[in-house]
Amino acid sequence: MPIGYRMGKTAMRVAEVERARDHGAFALVEIGVGHPQTCMADGVMASTGCTYGKLMIERLGYGKMATIMVVPGKPAVRVYLRSEFQDELATQEFFSYRKRGVEPSEIPREVAQRAVDVVLNAPEERMFKVEHLPDLAFSRPKGTFAKVKCHQCGEYVFERYARMVGGNPLCIPCSGFTEARSEVLKGQQ
Ligand SMILES: [Zn+2]
């Protein structure tokens, strides 16, 4: 989390943008699933204000420790946690506990604090590689408040997610339409 917190700070500084109050920036985190340090994204959310619920953060699923900050009208900024720094951090005792399957809250506090301090005190240029991605294309579907009631369960569903079955709108679970959920439910995202 401290890695992501600082990664977000660096991305904001380079992109010349303040912590998002509304919807002015997007954080595309390059983490995947099934590998350590994915909580980096929690730190990115904390520092940038690009939160999951506001759909301002997306996971690209590359399995890399990097974040791309997209601010409309500006070139995108990519911040990567330098390989050398990842190697240095990996020598921290904290990660030998993690590799043995010890949960973070069960690791002795002073051991965890040492790892946090390494991250918080490292000079930015030693920690991160920063680059601009002027050609990166990223856009969102236009938002709409329109919603319909599912013909089967009676619950509201935002219109773009309704599926027409036999002439009636159904929500995705009632329709049996699985494509939208299959990636998430099968852990294939
Ligand atoms: Zn339904």
C-alpha cells in the first residue's frame, strides 16, 4: 500500500493534477491477480482519489508494479516501480514472512514498519521510472441514469446492462447471460 501511495503521488506530480475530487483523472494499475503486492492499488486509490466505486481505477492485468495516470487533455503518465528497487525491497524480512503465508497483520509490527520505512524514505528517482505515454487511448462509455425493472425479479437494472429476452428486459443474472460475469467468476480476468 505505501508503494501505491507514493506511486500515485508521483503520478499526480508529473501529470500536474491535484487529488481527484470528482472524475478528472483515471488510474490504470498494471497489477493482475494471483500475485503479491496487488494491494498497491489501495495505496493508489488513497493518494489519487481515483477510487473503485467511482470507476476511476482499472486493473490492466499485466502483473506489473506500475500505474498509468490518465488526465483528459494531457499526455498519460506511467510510473513503474524500478526493478532494482523491487529487488532491494524483496530482501526485507517482511517478505520472508509473506512467502511463508503469514498474513500481514500477524507479522511483528517492527518488521512490517521497517519495510514501510524503506518505501516511505526512498528518494523518488531511485524508486520510480516515470514516462509519458502521449499515444495512450482511454475512454469511458457515456454515463446514463436510465434504468428499467427486470421482468423476472423486479429489481432495477441500469439500462445498458439489461438484456432483452422474449421481448422483455431482464437483468444479467435472470437472463442467464454469463459473458459479462464469466471472467470475474472464473478468476480469468
Ligand atoms: Zn432480474
